[in-house]
Amino acid sequence: MRVNVTQTESCAIAVMAKASEPRRVKTRLIPMLSAEDAAHLNTAFLRDIVGNLWQARASAQIAPYLAYGPPGTEQFFREHISRRVGLMECSFPDFGACLFRAIENMFDHGHFAACVLNADSPTLPTSYLVKAAQALARPGDRAVLGPSTDGGYYFLGLKKPHRRLFENIDWSTPRVYEQTRERAASLGLEVLVLDPWYDVDDAAGLRQLIPQLLSGARPSATGPSIYAAPYTRAALSQLLDRTDLALRLAVAAPC
């Protein structure tokens, strides 16, 4: 049963999304994948990440959004993702400006907390999203930060719009997470750190995703349950069936 909440009672989470235009998304997977297959996989990721938010909504007060680009692509998201998800265009040359605009917009809509979530982790455990929303619902100012294994972060949630967390960060480098932690410390901001998770934006990410999703492997014997990601699972199964992707990645194709 989903939790029905008003905006002022809900934690808003916006997926930082790009419309699935060939050669403009998942470019680090090309030429391992064709530009069209990379774009199709991007759409599958987005559908699953939104589905994960709706699943988390059953246990926490969450309002899902898509903060999208490039400009003028709203129709793509209306047609391919979900009409139940809020849309906001957030497209600037500086990624930090995109993130902060999304945060500002969610606070402007009256939510008690505003979060940004990457679009590269379709199997992120739902429990991480629930834990973040519940932590932000507690009294007091704080941030919730989910570090990526590549040195960035997959999630950032705030109780107030702290602009400085997004300024002069070396985006797309392994320094992003540590710089953000240091910036939060300089603001005197309490930070709850979620468990690390991985991005799928290159061949290494696919090598981790395929056995985990298609074979049901957990990160460890006692690790959290991953999100089932049905759209990504179907897209990967089709790719493995009709291409030599398994051979090129040196992974075993599921039986």
C-alpha cells in the first residue's frame, strides 16, 4: 500500500535524467553498445529508477520527480516514463547549477526535504531510499549522502537549500564525494552517509550489473536486496541474446 502524503509532509527525490537521444546518453558505453542500444538502456534505467522510488514510497513519505534535460524534451519523459512523476527542466552547462536548481524547485513546491538521485544505478536497494527519507524526516538540519564507488555520489538529500554544497566542485572526478563532505563540514552540517553503491556508465559497471541483476547475486552474502529493475533486466537479456556483448565484456551470459 502506498503512502498518500501532501507536499509539505513529503521528501522530494528528483532523478537527474537525460532524454534518451542516441549519442547524447550513455556515451561511455559506445562503441561497446550501439548508440541506439545505449539510448534504449538509458530509458530502461530511468523506468526502473522511477519504479524504485514508487516502491520506496510504500514505506516512506516520498514524492518522485525527474529533473531533466536537454531543454525541450519534456514530451519524451511524458511518453516513456510516467505521468505520475513531477517534471522540472534543469539544464545548465555547470552540473552543480543543475543539481541546485532541482533542489530549489523542490523546496519551492513546499517539500520538507529535497534530494537528487543519479540515473545510473538501476539496482540501488530500495532500503537505501527509505533510510534516507526517514533520516531527513527527523528534526534538525542535516544532509544524507550516498557515495558512489567511483568517488562521486549517487544521492544527496537536504533539509535546507545549501548552495555552497554545489559550488566549485570538481564534477565528474573521483574527488566529488570527499569535496562535498568537506564542504558540509565547513557549513557545520550533520551528514548521514549511506552505504556505497556503483554507477553503470561504462564497461566496468556493466560487468558488475549483468551478473548481479540477471543471476540474482548480492554484493555480499549479507548484503541488501537489490531492486529487481525489470526494464533493465529485459533490455540486458535482449542485448545478450542478439549481440556478442557477453564475449566483449568477458562475462558469463545467464542460461
